[in-house]
Amino acid sequence: MKIITLCGSLKFQHEMMILAEKMSLEGYCIFTPVYPVLKNIGRTEEQLIKLREAHFKRIELSDAILVVNINNYIGDSTNSEIEYAKKIGKEIIYYTDLMKYN
């Protein structure tokens, strides 16, 4: 079973959730970012750092990352995740490349 971490802008949260469900049904083990669902909650800088560290740990545990780059958009955070994945030798898959074949 291939383990894949989804990476992308949280403005694509809905699309990432759909993708995670579809890929899980196909037999992949999918790690996702922690999606903000609680309204009116402020996150401290320390909490944001912990979320980032946890996401990088998911990348370490994965076989690959899937970059959800709808309309070819890749923000700064996602770019740093891509660079980290490259540094530790992970396969990098781009959503826009997958959609060419579907």
C-alpha cells in the first residue's frame, strides 16, 4: 500500500478532502493537512509551528507527496513542502499531471 501525503493550499481544502476519499477507496493510505474547521479560534504561533512540524513528519513517513496545484497554483508553504520532499528523496506527484490522464 502506497502512503501519500497531500500538499497544497488550504484554499483547496474541499478538493483535497474529495481526493483523499477517492484515493483511500482505491487502496492508498492518505495523509492530509489538518484542515481548519473550528470557527473563531485564534491559533498561536507555537500551535502553527506544531502543525507545520506534524505535516513535515507526515511527508517523512510517506512514499510520495501529491501536490494539489489546481490551476498550477503553488504557494510558499507548499513550495517549502516540495523542497523538503525533494531533499529527503520522496516521489513528487502533481495533481495537474494526474488530471491530464483522467
